Amino acid sequence: MTHDIFGQDTSLTAGAALNDWNAVQLGILSHSASTAQHLAAVLQSAPRFALGHAIKGLSLLMLGRSELVPSAREALRDALACYEAALPRERKYVDALGSWLQGQPSRAVSQMEEVLARWPQDSLAMKLSHGIRFILGDAKGMRGSLERVLPAYAPDHPGHGYLLGCHAFALEETGEYERAATAGRQALWTAPDDAWGLHAVAHVHDMTGNARAGLEWLEGREGAWAHCNNFRYHVWWHKALMYLDLGQMDQALALYDTKVRSDKTDDYRDISNATSLLMRLELEGVSVGDRWEELAELCAQRTEDGSLMFADLHYLMALVGHRPEEAHRLVQRIHADGRSPQTEAQTRMASPGCAAADGLEAFGEGNYAAAFAHLCAARPTMQLAGGSHAQRDVFERITIDAGLRAGRLDEIETLLDDRRRLRGGTEDNYSLARRELIAEARNPPAPTSVPAE
């Protein structure tokens, strides 16, 4: 029996295929741009490697695109064709792919947890459980999973640094900011290409309102994310947010053009980076020129997708105010999915999706009272849309600004207090500026008297 880089039994026997498989696993952990090439090489040299086919299918589903589902089904078919030759651990991955294709990604998570219960040092299962939980908005589950397997990892385990990076992010998402920053730094010391751990520390700086320290953290560490797939755009997005919080809008826009949106893809993760950054800039009164146009053109083609609530809401953000007909079509489709949910994704369309979509559409129409009401209705379950606190904060900002424009000052103050509690008692410049607007609205300056001639 041969073993992979993490010490797990594998049904692979050829040395070249095993080397490529190890590269696939390390690539998934480090978000490497070369991962797909290594996986293709594995499947070419070992076409009956069920786990390889399962990872191909799971990776396609994580892209959140309905047109890739048939390819994921083909990967499941190929995996099932060699299921009997697979090891028990490898079969669990195939089962997880089948569960997600049945519309039950949470069951796929459970199957990854079954792997970890028996093989806690399987870093690939650790990362997949973490990643799917992230898509589902399950921060507590992310943290619990990681803390169950942490004791099994010796410092010299090849996956230890990446495990620390995932733990750092889970700690940040559950409000343990100081511990998260420490774990993220340890992750990067252990695995210098752990972009996820590096970005977890960036999240800490975002959530604690310390943009200047965040820029210092990222400065000079570009090598930790230069090797990445499109995740590198997300790290640049974090840097742009830091510039925005410091009022350096030109720098934020320059990063948008040269890094965040340097490739005009319609990957939902790239779209979410772009739309949320432009929306934040516009809420601060910055003119973004014609940058919405290319996003709206791409998002108009995604109105019928329905793979992920998180993706749909960011597509909608690009359409409201720019393509009202397509925006309304997307809102109607979200409502249709929510009325008769057959998958977990559609359940999230019902809540928080419908209320959030109605709120974004109303905001784009300038109906701020309705936007505030709908977005407030979505707030209690907004985490189910997936993503991180920092990513979902754009919806919180739209809610707050809608309330301000609708004159709901007392309620907005309560939201700002909630936001401050989430951020460990600290406030960023966005929040401080809104409190100033509330104070001005309550105590308008006395009119200047005009001296009599």
C-alpha cells in the first residue's frame, strides 16, 4: 500500500501519478493556479482513480455555475465506474459528490466529517469540509471541525500550516480576533504559500477597524498569494478595502482596475469582489465612472443560474440601477426558487434570498424605505447566504444607508451598535461617518443670518 503526502493510504500505485496527486492536494490547500493541470495529469495516467474524479466534480460544484453541473455529473459517473476499486476513505469523497449533486451540500460536509473522524490527518478532507461550510455560511461548524482534528497534527505534518490558516479564518469568523491573528501568522510561518492564512489576518484587520495595520501586514508579502488562482484577486480586494477605509479612494480605484478586475471574468467570486467594492465606493460618494457597465453586461447573463444565493445577490448588485429589467427578472427567479425549494440552495433563496433581493431592487429604484424594510427582514438569516463577515458587510452598509436616506435614525443607530459588537467593540471609518450623519440630522446647524443692508 502506498501513501500520499499526508500519510494517507491511496489506491494510486504509479509514482508519477502519486506525485501529481500530491501536487493537487497541496494546490487545493494553497489555492494554486496549477492545481487543475496536475489533476488532469493524474486522471490521464490513472483514469480509474475514483478519488481524482470525485475531486474534479466537487471542484466544479464549488465554482457555483449551473452550466458546470453536467460535467460534475460526468465526474460522478466516472468515479462510480471505479468505486469498487477505491479504498473506503476514497469512497467517502465519491459519496460526498453524489450528495451535493442531489442538492445536499451539508450532507457532503457530513461525509467529509466521517473521513476526519477516522482519518483526522487527511488534510484534503479538512480543507473540503472547511470550504463547503464557508459556502454554506457555517462559521461555527468550520471552527468545530478544525478544533476536533488539531490535536492529530504534529508540527512537521505537511498540512499543519494550512490547517492553522483555516483555523485562523474560523476563529476570525467566530469573533476570536486576537487568537485568529496569532494563528494566521503561525500558518504563514509554517506554510509560506498559505494565502488563506494570510488573508485571515487581513480579515482581522478589517473587522477591528485597523486598515493601516492591515496594509502593513500585506506589504511585502505578495509572494504568499502570487501563485494563486483567482483567489489572488480577493486578497487585492482586501487591500483595496483598506485604502477605502482610510479615505484613499484613488488608490482603491487603481487596485480595482489593475488587480481586482484585471481579468474581466464572470466567475462569481470575481464578480463579488468587483460589485461589492464599487458599491462601497459609491456609498462613500465616489464616482466610479463606467465600471458598472461591463459587470452588468456579464451579470445579465447569469439571472437564471440559481446555484448560490451569495452569487445571485452580487449579480443583482451589478444590475440594480443599471439593468432594471434584468434585475427584476433575477428577483423573480429567486422568488420562484424560494416558493418550492427542492435543494438547500433553493431553501436559501427563500430566506434570506427573497427579502434581500427585494431590498436591493428597491434600493436601486431609490425606494429607500422599502429597501430598508426588506433588508432588515433579511438580516437575521443573512449568514446563510454564505461568504464572510467582511463580504456580507456590503449588504449591511446598503441597509444602513437606505435607513439613513429614509430617515430611520434610531433604528440605524441600533444597527451600528450591532455592527460594533460584531467587530469586537471597534468601529471603522464607515461607521463613524454614519454616526456623524445621524448627529447632524438630529441637530442641524442653525441657519446663517443674513445681515440687514
